[in-house]
Amino acid sequence: MDVGSAHLMFSASARVLWKAIRLPVVLALLLIEPIINVVCGLLIVGSVLAAVVFEFSVVSARFPFLLAFALCVSATALVVIYHSLVVLLVRD
């Protein structure tokens, strides 16, 4: 067996192994997609709404506006990272 065929065999087995590992991960990610979208969507809308309402109301002068806004940004970043990971793993 020469170096070229050994490299070709290693490359083919690595590709098969990568597909065998990637398939269950993609399946799990796609199964939890509705949960991620709903939870993060509710966090985004709820935190923006709460931040705006409590910031402009006189009910609570000590409402943590920046914390609520940071929660919104974090949930948005989580959704973007999640969908980017799915796209990265699904495409060949």
C-alpha cells in the first residue's frame, strides 16, 4: 500500500466518520428548534416590552433597563448562533 492510497483511505474513512457523528447532532438540533425559537422569541419580545414599559412608567424608578435589554440581545445572539450552527452542520 503506497502513501497515496493510504491517504485516500484515511480521507474516505474520516468523511464517513464525520457524517456518522454529524447526523445525530443535526437531528437533535432540528428536534429542539421549535423550543429554541419559542423560548428565545418570548424572551426577546418580553424583555423589550418590559424594558420599554417600565422605563417610561413611574411605577418603579429602579428597574434594571440595561439588564432587560442585555437579556434581549443575549436571546437574539443565541438564536443567531443556533441557526448558524444548524446551517454549518447541514450543508455538505
